[in-house]
Amino acid sequence: MLGPLFHAWERRLASVSTDRTVRPFAWGLEWIPSNGHPPDADPASVLRDWVHQIRRDTDRFFTAAPTTEYAFTADPDDRRDDPVGWLTFPSAFTTPHPQNNTVYARYFPARRQARDEVRRAVLVLPQWNADEGGHVGLARLLARAGVGALRLSLPYHDRRMPPELQRADFIVSANVARTVQVCRQAVLDARRAIDWLAARGYERIGILGTSLGSCLALLTSAHDPRITVQALNHVSPFFADVVWHGISTRHIRTSLDGRIDLRLLRRLWQPINPYGYIPRIRRKKTLLVYAKYDLTFPVDLSRAIVRKFERLEAPHEVAVLPCGHYSTGKMPFSLMDGWALVRFFQKNL
């Protein structure tokens, strides 16, 4: 009986955003290497070949060259030896938009940690279209609970957004190849952020991702052995299916309809599908969170990824929120979600 009420609430919350733009469909061949294909080659075939090459060696695709160009600016009001502050560094993937090529992250060191205690930290990846304050409260909660937190700004978000954009339209869009490459950029950025945490002396490192961030967190964890614990907050096994069926991406579906079908889109977005990488994280303790009345990450998709963990007998916990995707950010559901996430890292990291 509650389902229709929550679904109506979810649709109202989704309709608050009136700046969604239906952009033209594009294969995005300018975002990938030419690989010797002639100029008149079928775009779908070119992308299929590119995806096939990626799938042969995803470690290479998702590994960033190391950098020493980190800059940390401490909060002037924080006089402690390990202060709160801003971290910046260059992205390992260069895009045509200069603003997007510098990575920003906010650092919150643990506030209750004994001198001889193992240092532990969590990399926090917020949801799609999160503003600069998104998940900062969650990062602070982790720090108060004795777990350091580094909150990463995703590509084309907040400080990384070009002036011509109002939303982070270039990380999830109807431009097929660009979506893969910008999600890849997020993973490369995350791995450089983990490099910084490790250099700062953190011995146990976890990752937390929400919505789009949960997909990116799983991709990062699957390619970085330093991550031992992960919390995936709102989950789906297939990137394409969320875009195709979710209410938050109807404007993208409008651009896709009649130009590409779901089967081909799944194939071309294989490099960023969480499902194929689950065997690589089967030994890592995982928290899977989904919402019972979610219309953005359809519940059947979330339950499919839970079943995959069960079949692999991978160590995991499941938290089912009695709300929807957007309503997770509303009280009391935001408190329930935050409590489950923080407690998970306190116990397992």
C-alpha cells in the first residue's frame, strides 16, 4: 500500500529539477582512439572494437600514471597537526574542458584516534549532480566516528563544471563514448586520490559511493587492491538499464530512442557495467544499500546485484531503506542511511 505513495513522492522530487536538457545523440568517436578505422566506418562497429580491446585489459584502461602534483590547502581555522582542508591534483585523463581537468577533494581527518591505532580512511564519491556540499556531512560523520574521509568531486561537477553547463551532463549522457571515458576519468581520479591517502600514512582504505558514485566506487575497487572495504549506496548491475528505465534519466532516454537499442547500449557500456567486475571484488567486505521504492535505480536491478553476491558467496551485508531514491535524502531516511554507512566502516575497516 505504501508503494504508490512513495512513487508519487519520488516523481514530485524528481520534477523539482527543471534544467534537464535533451541533448543530441552522438556516438562520440572523437573521444576514442581512431584504431585505424576508415572515416566512413560504421560508428557502432568502431565502438564495439574499442570496447573489445578495453575488455581484454581493463587494468590498463583503469590505471592512472602516478603524479606528484598534489596541493593541499589547510583550513586556516584548523590548528591541528592533521587539519581539514582542500586537496587538488591534475586528472590523469585530459578532456577538452580545462575546468574539468583539475580534481578537487575535501579532506576530513579522523577526530577520535589513538596515536598507536591503525590509520583508516574512506574515499567518498557522491551522487550524480551533487553540488559542492554533497556528502560533506557524511564525510564529517565518518571523521567523528574515527575514520578519515576524503570527499571527491566527480568529473564535470561543482568546481569542475564548465560555465556553459548547469548540470553534470557530460558524465552520463546520450554521447556513448564520452560517457565511458568520463566515468573512466572518475575512476582514474579516485585512484590518484587513494595514492594520496596511502602516502599520508593510511593503512586501511575503504570506498563509499552513492548512486552513480556507487558504480564508480565498484569499478575503482575492482582495479585497486588497496581498497579492502566498500559501501555501495544505491546499486545496479547495469549502467545502461538505469539510464534506460530510471526516472532521473528520461531526458537521456529521449535522445537514445530510435538511434540505439538497449541491447547495443549495454554492450557499448560494458566497460562501466558493475556486473562484470563483481568476481574481482568477491573477497572484499561489501555493504549493498538499496531503496524499496526506488524509481531511479529500479528495485529489480538492485536485487539482481544482491543475488550475484549471494551466488558468489562474497562477504556482504544488505541494507534496504523503506523509501525511494530521492527520498533517501529526506529525514528520517537520510539518518537511517548515514547510520548504516558509518557503522559499516566502523565495524569492518
